[in-house]
Amino acid sequence: MTKIATILRLLLDGHSINRFEVEHVGDHCLHSTISTLANDYGLTFARVWEQVPNRFGGKTRVIRYSLPTFERFRAAQVFKLLMKRGR
């Protein structure tokens, strides 16, 4: 499964994610992946700023992404397309 499909699958499974939470699945630039899904496939995402602890003892601002309920059907269609294409 590709990076884009992996991220979309997480969102379809009901997860909300930020850039640090998806590094373990190989996405080191989540905002670009979300941008691709939004611009190339027309998906809409909920975005909420949050602060997370950093390794220096401070806080870092990141965006938490989630898939709104109204977008689930379209996102499932995009996921099927991505899996069919092998993207």
C-alpha cells in the first residue's frame, strides 16, 4: 500500500492524526500528503491546531487532521481508486 493510501486508510478508520503520529508509517511530510488528497482528489479535511511536546522540553504547534463524516463516502471511493491504481 502506498503512503497516500495508508494515510487515507488511517483517516477512514476514524483516526485523527498529526505529522509526528504518522512517521512510523513512513510519512514524514503529512501536510503534503493531505494537500495531494485535497487538491488531486477533492477531499476535504478537518484541521485543528494543537501543541505537542518536543524533544527540547517545549511545545511545537502542529495541525491535527481528520476526515469529516460527510466526506467518508467520497474518501472510500478515492481509497478504492488508489488501491486499484497501486498508488
